[in-house]
Amino acid sequence: MKTKTKYIALAATVSLLAGCGGGSGDDTPTAPTYDDMLAAATADAAGIVDLDTGAVIATKRQILPTTGSATYTGYVGGDVAGDTLIGELSLTADFTGSGSVSGSATNFQHEVDGAYTGTLTMPATSIVANAGDQEFAGTLSGTLANGGTDYATDVALTGNFVGGTDGTVVVPTAVAGSAIGLVGTDLLSGAFIATQ
């Protein structure tokens, strides 16, 4: 994702506004805008993952719980033909035994073209040790649509668990890593971040 520092300040503004009650009387949730999602992703990624390269910069967990599960929510996206596409991401980690991760992404927004409809899903993929770090690699797949055109989409996620004290069975507080794939015929290159 193209990091845009001006959105860091926007993230604080968005969170302040989210706390305001508003007076419209309409409780219908509205889909987040591109600016909202980029600001939130930038704030969530600070100190954890480089949104441009997908490199995890926080300490990666080498020990995970062997029971229980956790749900992580956040964002996935990247550069697509010079502009950023970003969507909301949900991942579920099942720590039973060797563990697995599954998930989905939806509510995509494009920097120029606006909303993309559709949902991408990732079936359960195993958590494995890579040089001691607990890692998973899976693919979000589906069809996204924008402007009357459907785009077959596959985005490979390679991620690590971070947060919490390593060497314990404490559930990690975040999952992050790279996001590489195709939206139609255009390459997507970026990252994902999801937190509890």
C-alpha cells in the first residue's frame, strides 16, 4: 500500500468522530471509505508490518497456544496498477494441535475507482514453523466487481503472529504479512494487518 503519512493524523480524527453520537437518528452502519480504511490500516500497522512490502517488523511469535481460537480483524490491500485497493479482512486462527488459519475479505475500496463489491475467502491453511517462526500461507479467492466489470481475484497471504509474550501460551494480539496476487490481470502487491 502506498503509505501516506497524512492519513495517520486522519486516523485520530476518524476515531474521535466515531465516538460522537451524531444526531441523525439513523443507526444504519455505513461502509468505510477508502480514506477511513487506509488511515486505520496505517495506524494498526505501526511497528508491526511495512504496508508497502509486507515485511513483518515486530518480533514474530515462535510459540503459539495449542488449544483455543482467536479472531483478528483488519485490512488487506496493496498497489494495483499504480493505485491502492484496500479491503476489510477477518481471520480466524484455530490453535488446536498444529493450528490453522481461515478468513475472508470484503468491502474493498479503490483509491480512484471507489467501491468494489464481492467477497474473497481463504479456506483453512496450516500454521507451520519457518525458521522457528510460526507462519501460515493461504490464498483469498473470489470475484470482485467494479464499474460493471468482474475481476477474478486471488491474493496470497503469507503471515506471522505477533504480540503477547513469546515463550508463553498467550494468544498473539495480531497477525500480519505480505499480500501478493492478481485482481483480474493486474498485479496486487502489498500487505495485511489484523488485530484482536
